[in-house]
Amino acid sequence: MKDIWGAMADPTRREILRLLQNRDMTAGEIAAQFSVSNATISHHLKILREAELIVSEKEKQTITYRINMTVFQEFLAGIASAFGTGGKEHETE
């Protein structure tokens, strides 16, 4: 099973997701936004891919990442459901 909670627990991975909300980015573009090694960013990207929160597309030597909106929306719907806000208006007496 996808470990979405574990992937979302790290602030760097949350920031990567925030960056990808604006546009698709290459690994180099993502890494340029952080003051950690490229290997560290690669590790974070791997975790996000394994949780299926992002997908990658390789073209020649370039890998471009984007948010997997289907999984992300399912994750948010699960959170809403857990808190009893499944998108329906609450009935009042």
C-alpha cells in the first residue's frame, strides 16, 4: 500500500509538492530550490513516486515530475471523510 502519510510527513517533500502545484518541473529545477544535495532531492522524489503522489516522465536525459492529481484528490477526500466533511453539507435540526 502507498505510504502517503509517510511521504507527506517530511517538510521538504511537502515543499516539493507545493512547487509542483504551479508547474511540472525537472529534477534539476526542483533541486535548485533547496540547499541540500541532489542525492537528497532524488531520495525525496523517490519516496513521493513510491507513494504515487507524483509521476515522472523521461525524455532522453531529462526527467520531468508532476503531481498525480488522482491520488492527491483521493488522499484529500480520505482526510475529509475521516473528519466527517465528505463534501456534503451538514444537516441542521
